[in-house]
Amino acid sequence: MAQKAVKSLIDLVGNTPLVEISGYESKNHLKANIYGKLEFFNPTGSVKDRIVKEMILDAEERGLIKPGDTILDNTSGNTGIALAAYGKARGYNVAIAIEPGVSIERSQILRAHGAELYDFTEIPGAIEAMTKPDATFQSLLDPMAAFGKEKGYFYINQCDNEANIKAHYEHTAPEIWDQLDGKVDIFVAMSGTGGTITGVGRYLKEKNPDAKVVLVQPDADSLPAPGKTDPKIDGIMLVDGIPEGLAPLFYKKHGFNYDEVITISAKDAYDTAKEVAATDGLLIGESSAGALTAAKKLAERPENAGKNIVVMVADGGLKYLSTSLFR
Ligand SMILES: Cc1ncc(COP(=O)(O)O)c(C=O)c1O
């Protein structure tokens, strides 16, 4: 039965499908079941629709923003696109500082939504913050906060906004849990702000302390950086094996511990993306392909035979057609 009419696009966020990636399982003779949480079904095409909805509604409820105000954030694109779409529709202006290495499609979509665009490296103090030897995750965000203050913009700050985790704890995770009738053994995702892993991870572990949360990281050559060419994985930060102060803030703040870290290369992720396009008709983005690459490694372990592995498909492949992902 068709879904009843809704009042606005923001009402369509979430309730994304969970699909078994069965062609890929068969081709690779995997004995575990791999499911993709297809976040590109959200109206602006990524998992970030969820956090943007939650952050805007939260800021409105707390009286922090009113129509006519400008909302500011730094993003690798997806959060910006969702902010531009829903923010504009609710009467706000939206200013976005784009992080280095973002695909052309994302900045084009942001322009189409009429967002005010800045290069992150143009924000006063950003380069100094990125290059100083004692940089911390927090010190990378400080120039944004100062810029917002100077301009009179509301810095919504996805990296330190509790509504980010709440969106995943209250929606993404319960959806996955229900979609598999509580039979979730392993959750696999890459991390940017860490909102997905900490929010989904906390919920799953409360429901089933034996559920495993696997953090997938790119190797050092696969991280985006100013001037870095493909292959690389956009929107992703390192969490494990780096000085504590450089890790995304949510992990320490919430004392969240993942169970395992799997490191993958962007090259392997790109190969996975091509493979799953052929086996299942799924065009997935870079971080999703990285997570699926790690999920395959998990599915190959004899102890995981018969288990359900859920992979976060944070966005689809269409925003990466200009990159070498599918070439
Ligand atoms: C494509 C993509 N995948 C994964 C992530 C990571 O999600 P999170 O910020 O919840 O850690 C992001 C953003 O940060 C992203 O844009």
C-alpha cells in the first residue's frame, strides 16, 4: 500500500530499507548474511538526513534559531546537502564550509540548493589549525565556531551536537533491530563524526550485549586531504591508533568502545563498489564500499557462519560518478 501523503520532505526521513546483499554473498561463497541499511533512500540521499532533521528540530525547540537566521556547518557534503534542503525549506539560510577532497557532485548539489559555500581551508585559522603539531579534534572546530560568531551564524556543529547521536539511537538502530527481529550480530560502519557508530552501537549493545560493533578505517593513503587524488574515502576520520585528542569527540564523551577495528584501502573499497554494482545492482558510495569490504572479511571467518552482519550504506554511488569509483 502506498504511503499516505505527508506535509513536507522532512517527514520522509528515515525508515530506510534493509536489504540482504545476496548476490555478493553467493559470488563470494560467504556463509554469513550481509544486510545493507540503504540510507540513500532518504530524501537527499544519505544517512545525514537523519541527523540534520534531529539537529534542526532540536535547535528550533530550544529557541536557538528562527526563520531568517543562517545555519552554518563544516561537512564533506552530505550533511550540507541535507541542511541546505531542509534548512531552506524551513526558512533558514545555510552556509557550508566544504571539507577538502569532496566530489564535484556534492558542491554542485549544494549550489543547486542555494547554499552559501566556503572552502573549509578559507575559514580564518583553519589551515593553521590543521597543520599545528598539537592540533586536537576540538581545535579543528574552533575556527568554525569563531567564524560563525563573527558572521552571526548559528554553528550547528554536527561533530559535537548530541542530536546527531540521538537520531541514530532513537531511529536508525531501532529500525535495524526491528527489521531483523532482534537478530543483529555485527554492525559495521565507517566513522566521520562518530554519530552513527556511537548511537547505533549503544542501542544494539543495550539490546544484546553480545552484538559486535566494528569500526572500519581507511589506511593512511586513503584519507581525503587537500589536493589528494583518488582513490580516497570522503567524509571519514580516523578514530583508532591516533593520539586521543585527535579522535572525533563522541567516542570519549560517551565512553563508547567498538569491539574491533578493520583497516581497508580505498582501492579495495572501489573494487567492492564495482563488484556489488554487478552482483546486486547496488550503486554505493565510498564509505559504504569500505564497510562492505570489511563485512566480507568478517563473513569469511568460520565463527561468523550463519550470523547477521549489518553494513551501513551511508550514501549511494551517484554522488561519486565524477570520481574514479566506478571507472
Ligand atoms: C558518506 C559518509 N559515510 C559515513 C559517514 C560517517 O558517519 P558519522 O558522521 O555518523 O560517523 C559520513 C559522514 O561523516 C559520510 O558522509
